[in-house]
Amino acid sequence: MLAIGAAMMGTAGLHGTAAADEVHVLNWKGWGTDEPWAVEAFEKATGIKVVHDYITSFPETFTKLRTNPGYYDVVVLNAAFIKQAADEGLIQPLDTAQLKNFNDLYPDMRDSPQMNFDGKVWGAAWMWGGTSVSYNTEVFKTPPTSLAVLWDPAYKGRVCWRDDPEDSVRFAAMASGQNPDAPADMNKIRDKLRALKPQIKAFWKSGDEWLKLVAAKECDLSTVWTNNTEAAAVQDKLPISFIVAKEGAIAFRDGMTMGKDAPNPKGALAFIDYMISKDFYAGWVKVGGAPVAANQKAVEELPESSMTRTILATPEAIGRLNFKGPLTDEQRQSYLDLWQETKAYFAE
């Protein structure tokens, strides 16, 4: 069992108190906090039962928080949504003095203005990851360096593209030198996406769909999540790696927040502290499927062969990442409309 006692703030005082019976966690199913070994370790160390409720979208998170005030202790939020949640009074600031692992977080993530504002800390950086370009290492003896490779005629019919409107617009924006959160010229993005038509081998939606395409040697290049690429290389022994292109890659950052009027604030802080610890991350890496920890010490303990450590989590690569900012409803709809129009063009 992981040695989590030292990873958490003074949990001994939580035993035997009514407030310590449960901690209610709101998150995606299968996204770390409900790993059976982790739940078992936390419950054994603290005597606190972990109760999960699940979401299928971030809008659903807001609906649950609005309709169930005072129910959730810990809420996992994409960093882009933390300020909105705070402004609506749905979460409360964290007492970081109670988080022994807080100072082990990457400074730029720990101190991100997406989680720190109004003189308070509203979220503890937890996990992050990227969507980038993967490539077949048997085809590319030297890794590509630019997103332009996706449009290179040499790889006609060999690109597997994630079927997602927001990612598609963001990649086209980066490739055309625009801000992926607020592109100024949507016509240029339309032209860039249409220019992919001869390149596309297949669209994919799930990680399993993508893995089957790669295993069948259908893709020389893909837009795909970096942790899926590493899993395909390490677990499935496929000839694949990824790059952080000179134009950048798309990245997300999730934070641990505390629900407003959390019924068990001490238990919430104990759970958050365990989640951001290097011990938790080591366990998740061991079972597979982990993204990248915001805990710098945890990443530094990854094997030197780790793609996450050597390609994604270097200072140079992190400096090129475009962490997703919030989109308005109007932006989301315009991206969806453009992507549907593009796919219809591909089908002609």
C-alpha cells in the first residue's frame, strides 16, 4: 500500500468525528480520484469514506453545484472554469497552509492566475496533459518539428484526426499563427481545415478507436492525447512517439477545488493533499493511464525513458503549450458549425 500518511495533512484528528465520516467528490468517472487502490489507501489512512458523484461535461458540473449547495467537498474543475465557479459562489478558497504538498507543484501551475485571484487560492493544480501530434517512428527517423507536417503532401491519406470541433479549430489556429483561444481570422481557419481533405485517413472519437487505427498501421501522423501516445508505445509496444511542435500544442489543466459550504472541509483538504502528492501520482502511473502531475517532484521521479518527462514536461516544451482558456457559448457554437461544414466538404 502507498505510504500516504505523510502525504496528507494531520488526518489523525479526523478519526471518530462525525464530520470526518465522508468526503463527497465530484469528478469524471475514471479520472484518478476513484482509482480503487487510491480510495482504499485514503480511507484506510483517514477513516474517511470517499463518495463519488460523476459528470459527463463541465456544464453538468455547474448544474450539480447550483442544485446541490453544501453537498460537495471536493470538485475537480478544468482551470478555465475555476473563476466562473468562484464568481457564482459555488466554490470556496483553499487554506493552502493545510496542504503539505502544495509547494511541490510546478510554480507556474501552482501560481496560475486561473487558480489565484482576488488575493486567494481557489484551486490546487492537480493534473495536466496535452493534445499534440504523434508520429510513426518507423516512418519518421527524425521527429517532425512543425504542425505543417500535418498538411505535407508526402503524408497524403496518412493523418488520423481527432473528431472534435474545438481541437480542430485550435490546431488550425496555431498552424496559421493565431491565438487558439481567440482566433482573429476564422476564414483563414476554414481554409486551413479544408486543406486537410487529401491528408485525412480517418477521424476518431475515442482512444480505443485511435489505438486500433495505429495498431493497424493506418496512421503516420495523428492529433491525439499525449498520454494515449505514451501508453500505445509502452503498453502496446507500438512504434510511436509525439512532439510539442514549434507552434505549440493544446493543453488542459485540472485543479482541485472545494465546494462552497463543504460539509467536511478538513476531510476535503486531506483528500486534495493526497491527490496532489507524488505518492498518489506514482500509483496512477503504475496502473497506467495517468496524465501529467502538477507535482514537479512526482514528474522528476518518472523513469528517464518516459515521454512525459523527456518530451512534454520540459521547461522548453511547457513554454510552448497553449493551455485552454474558457470559450463563450457563441464561440463553441461557431466552432461546431465550422467543423460540421468542414466535414461536409470532406464528404463531397
